Amino acid sequence: MYHYDYVTEKTCSQVISLDLEGDKVHNISFMGGCNGNLKTIPLLLEGWSVEEIEAKLTGIECGRRGTSCADQLAKAVRRAYEAQQNGEVQDLD
């Protein structure tokens, strides 16, 4: 499994962590943000593909931020998938 940490932009959550197995997303977790919502999202999306998550979540906005935790998750899964395909290893320092 490939682990990826994504630093969010313009949201209450600061980091989204997830694992990929091929194009399937597992173990999504958020650091910071709205506790109830960000516990629910990982439960609902466990095992979904990168494409499914992008199709459902891309473009969702929270207030006037122009993005949301859900939209940032869509970006995170795409970046993680591309990094996995390119054989990139994340520096976790």
C-alpha cells in the first residue's frame, strides 16, 4: 500500500492522510477541521477509486473559500495516485 499525506489549502483541516492500493483509496484521515463531518467522509469513501472520489467531490465549496475539505480530498487522491504511479517516496519529516 502507498501512503500519502496532503497539506490542504484554505480549509480548517491542515493535512489529509490516505493509503492507495492501485486506484482504491483506504484509511482516509483528516487532521483538524469539523470533527463529525471529517469522521464521516472516510467511512463513506473507504475503498472508492480515485476517479469516483474526484467525480463526487471536486468543486464542492465551503463558504467563500473556493474549496472545501471534500474538494481538497479530491485533489489529494489525484496527487497521491500520480505520485504512486511515478514511484515517488514522500519525505515524512
